[in-house]
Amino acid sequence: MEPHIFTYRDERKLLALIAVIIAAAGLALVQITAARSGGASPVGTVATSFTSLAQSAISAVVGGVRSIGGGLLAIPGLSHDNTALRARNERLQRENATLHELIAAYAADTAVRPIVNLYPRGVVARVIGFPPENESRTVTIDHGLASGIATNDGVLGPGGVVGRVVAVGPLSSTVALITDYTSQVPAITQRGRWWGIARGNLTSVRVEYIPQDAPLKIGDAIVTGEGRVFPSGEPIGTIAAIERNDATLYQTAVVIPAVDLGALDRVVVLKK
């Protein structure tokens, strides 16, 4: 009978067994020591920590799944709410634009009210068109023959002279602005009472034939003289520059119109 041979593999198994026994003994010793001292068991603490960590991870996953599911279920409702909010926003924008127009119309009507009080037969008209070309300075108003308007009726705006009616239709009229080349209005300097003729120059008004000895000053007011189109005293504008020519007996005043002709809204037509 052959003797038993103790191999290297058997030696490793034995060492592993001894290590397990030592570890178990160590754990038992730790447990016994903790129990005698009344403290918490380290092994129990570690186990509890791992258990809590696992529970937290599971709860997070379940909560995430529930949140995703709730979000998916809420998508149709959110889409409906978003559509309703957009419709409400568009409606509010339209109402706001309408309100701004009403405010602007009220302000424009209020601005020409003093003119109507001064000239009760005046017709309040709204400017509805400007010519696209720069060869003339005219506007279209929304009153015509039906309102008793005729050619050469004077037109006033907030601040002073706008121009005169040059063409009349049944429901609308064309007004040549005071800056148009065809415009000619008797004018007078408010200070000193010097006479001249106000002619249009597209962007300004030139008051010509003012006597050379008239002591004009920048900022002097120019008003209408008595004529067929306008009564006297209506503002034309203020002097911005003075041109003198020693070869003639006259001087010319370059006048900035009293009315902002590029922003006309409501005007008053002075019927004869």
C-alpha cells in the first residue's frame, strides 16, 4: 500500500481553511466585544448600510420610472394648455393694437378740436394717403364733395397751416402741402408786420419779397396774411435762415413749417 502524498495544492487548501477559521474567529471576537461593551455591531452596521444603499437605489429607480410615466401621461394636457395660451396671447396682442389705435385716434381728434372751436364750419378729415414719389408734396383726405369741400379750401393741422385743396372727388380730396412747389400763400412776419409770399420748396418754405430793410431774426414767427385761402394770423412756421441779396431790394426767409407734415393724421378743411 502506497503512502499518502501531501501535495502543494493540498497545502493551499489547508491554508485557505485556516484563514477562514481565523477570520470567523476574529468576527466572533468583535461581535462578543461589541456585545459586552453595549455598542453596535460593526458587522451589523455594515450590513445595514448596504441594505439602506440598495433600498435608496431601488426607490430612485422606481421614482424615476413613475416620473417618466406621469410626464408621458401629462403630454396631451400640456399641449392643449400651450395651444390655449398661444391663442390667448394672440388675442391680447390684437386687443392691445386696437387699444393703441383708439388712443392715437382720440389724441389726433383732441389736437384739432381747438381749430374746430375757432372755425365751427370746418370739416375734420383724416389723412389716408401720401404719394410715393417725391416730385410733389400732396396728401389724400377722406372727405370730398359729399362734405361740401371745394378746390382752394384751406387746410389746417395742429400747429398751423397744412396746405390747400387742389382736387376734389365725391368722398376724398387731394391737398397740396405748403411745401409743394405749387403752393403760394400771402405771409407776414409776426414781429414787425413785414409782408412776403410763402412758396413751397419741398422740404421747407421760402418767404420771398420781404423788404431788404426788414430786421429779420432767426426764430421769428411767420403767419398767414389775409387772403382767399386762409384768414390772417395762422402759423406758417419759424425762420431758420435768412438770405440777403444786395443786388435786389428784397430778402428771403427760409422757414421750417409749424406743422410736422410727415406725420399728419387729422386735419381741418376750412370751407369757404
